[in-house]
Amino acid sequence: MPGLKHALDLMEGNQPADAPLISPALCVLFGEDWFLRRQAHARLCALVLGAEADEAPLITLDPAVATWRDVADELGTRSLFGGGRKLVQMSGADGFVSKYRDELERWAVTSKPAGTLLLEVDSWLPTTRLYKCVEEHGQAVDCRAPQRTQGKRKVLDETRVLKWLQQWGEAEHHLQMTTEVAREILQLVGAEFGRLHLELQKLVLYAHPHHRVTRELVHEAIGGWRGQTTWELTDAAAEGNAADALRQLDRLLQAGESAQMLFGGMSWALRRFADATRDIERQERQGTPVDLRRSLERAGVRPWPRDALELAERQLRQLGRQRAGQLHHWLLEADLALKGTHSAPARSRWMLERLLVLLSRQTRPATAVTSAAAR
């Protein structure tokens, strides 16, 4: 078993009850997927400590304060309460690995270790000697979305994810789905295993009592909620209700949506108000009667559902001529920032929050505007 494994391989492995336990001196979990890390961690504990893993010695050390002497003492000391092997774990151990790389290399090749050291790190470079030592003598587990080689680049191994999605759905949630249904879920949620697990839990409620998942069910339970909430966010923003819009934004971001993806839907809806305002200004220059609803229709607002045009007209009046005329500039500014200086999650969130505040009733210019777009 020593070497490099993917977390999915480790999770799928079936260990017979009488099979010998593994005893590597050093195990490493690396990669950014939190769900895969937790599953791989539980599986490794079972493989190292056996059936009594819940009661076996499991020591957690803080890598920010622990020294190599602390780790070595724990690994070399047997529990006062008996038991077999001992497992010492450290989470967020990148700094510890950098500081004690030589000691870890020596420990990894220990022939008969008294205990196992389990490290969780974000970065695990294959060019290092420690990587090669663990690959040869220990156990490393890749906790990232599985990839395959396509030409000269790495791409998501969709087939592998779909297989896991079907197996996990049946084993953990008693859900039955075809490969096409699994692909629909993957396209809506993305290759984030924690989110996929949560969406499967939600589908259990919709699929009861037959536990068969259909494409219609997936769109109702997963796609429907996100699509509806995105429109609710945009409507609240256009109506100037910043508090509600910010709550909707927080809900979507907490569910794992990216700010860049949300901005795509928001900008499409808001650009229609900017286009309608330009059409109104064109009518005024030409001296023709201003038809607000006609301008909204030309900008892409559909007359259905029944009150769609009425709602859009009310939202445009709330925005007012001045702000609606600036929408193209604000959206371009936000788009460039989200692709550059504000692409990080925290900064991209701030950029969307700023846009929502600019559209709120509280920031509407105090100057009375008499144009058709503001009356």
C-alpha cells in the first residue's frame, strides 16, 4: 500500500476484517478539497489503528508551536492505557514541513516505527526529496479533484467523478441515478466534493420514497434554487433594497457560488436598464414621445410573466436617470476588477457588495430628476 494514492482510491478500498494493518512512519494528506481530506483522514486512521480506531491513541499537535522533539517524543512513547500503534496528527503543517524537512526524511524511512505521523498540508511538491521518501516508504494521499492528461495539460477526470457520485449517492444516501443525471449534478455544482455531498443530502428529501433521481428532480432541487435566488438578488438590487440583496448575496456565496459567476447574471440583467436609458435619451433628442415600456422591451425585457414589464419599469424609476446612465461604467469597472485586482474571494465579495450599495435607495441622488427614467 505505501506510495501515492488518490483519496478516491483510498475511500473505495475494501479492507477485510482480518487484513493486517498498515504501519508507515509518515502519512501525508495534501490538496485543497476539505471533504476529501476528511474522508481520507478517517480511512487512514482505520487502516493504521484498526477496528479500535475510536479508542486508540490519537494525538493532535499544533504545528505553529510544536518542535520536532515534541513530535519525536509523542511518536516514541506508548500510551499508558495500552493499545497498539500510536498516531500523531498535525493539520496545516506546511510551515512545520519546511522547518523540519531533514528530520522528516529520516523519519519516513524508519523501518519499524513506534507510531505514525500524519501531516495535512496544502502544498506537496514532487520535486523534493521528502516527496520521494514518502512515495517510497510512507503514504501520500492526493485530496484534489482527480485529473487526467489531455494533450499537454491536465483536465478534470469527469468519468472518475461521475463514478464516485453514483457510488457515493447509493452507498451513503441510497440514491439511484444514471450517468447522465450524475453529469447534470456535476455541471450544476462543480467538482467540489463537499458541495456534491450536501446536494446529494438535499436530493434525498426530494427523491423519497423511491430514491430515484431524475434530471427534472435535479433542476428543481439544485439548479432551481440557485437560479431563482440569483434573480431574487438582482431584483432586490434594482429595487434599491440593499439589505435584502446583501442577504441573498451572502446566502449564495455561503453555498459556494463564486462572485464572478454571480456577476455574470447580475450584469446581464442590469445592462438592460442602461440600454433602456440610452433609448429614452435617443427619443428625447429626436423629440418623440418617451415610451418607457417600449424602451425596456427594446433593451430585452420580456412581457412575461404578466407583471415583468411593470416590475422593470418600477426598478428603472428607482434607479433614476443618473445612476442608470452610469451602469455600463460601473459594470465594466466591476468586471475588470473581478478578473484582476479583486479576483480573490474576499475582494470579489467586496466588489459585488459595493455595486449593490451603489444601487440602493439610500444612495440615490437627492437632486430631483424630471426625466421619464426617474419620474
